Amino acid sequence: MSRISRSVMHEDTWQGKPVYVVGGQKGDLHSTQFWIDKKNLYFVRLLRPSGKDGAATSDVQFNKYQRTKRGAWVAAEVIFMNNGKVATTEEYSEIRTDVSLDEKLFDPQYWSSVHWR
């Protein structure tokens, strides 16, 4: 498993916005690194070597952030890429952070009977 170098950091842009990049030198889009939106300080991207020999690059992108009623930021879209090709896309809707969760939801013995809505 590759580690992120805490001593390597630079500023860049992502989707037209300034970001902090931790773990990769400027221009390096293969080393293990994460990208943080400079203004709102939310996580926007994770890059890392992948595959058996580490020659491929995994790129996970967190997009379309929405602010909830309570002020939390949530990415409504997550794109998983491998070597520049989309492998999976997750899209979220009806995002809410102001809901109570039944304690049974966290107890495996109830997992087949608990309903999330």
C-alpha cells in the first residue's frame, strides 16, 4: 500500500477552483494523494496507484457538493475511474442530514428487518 507523503503539498486547480494537493508533486497524477477544495475545505479527489503492479491509476472524484440545511457539505456525485476511464458513478438525491436513525440499524441481528425510510 502506498503512503501519502505529508511533506509534499502544493496548490492547483480542480474543475476551475483552487485546491490543496497533499501527497503529490505538481504535475504528478499517479502518486497517492488527496485534493481539498481551498475555499470550503472539502475532499474533492483521491489519486493512487492501482492494479497488481501499481502501474494503473485509480482516481476517485467527489463532485456536485450540496450544502444541507444544517450546513454540512455532501458530494451528490462520486466518480470512480481507472486509468482515465469511468468504472462506476454514484449519484445521490434527496440528501438529508437531519434524520434520526433507529439504533437497530447498527445491530446485525436486525439488519433484515430494519427499514431506512
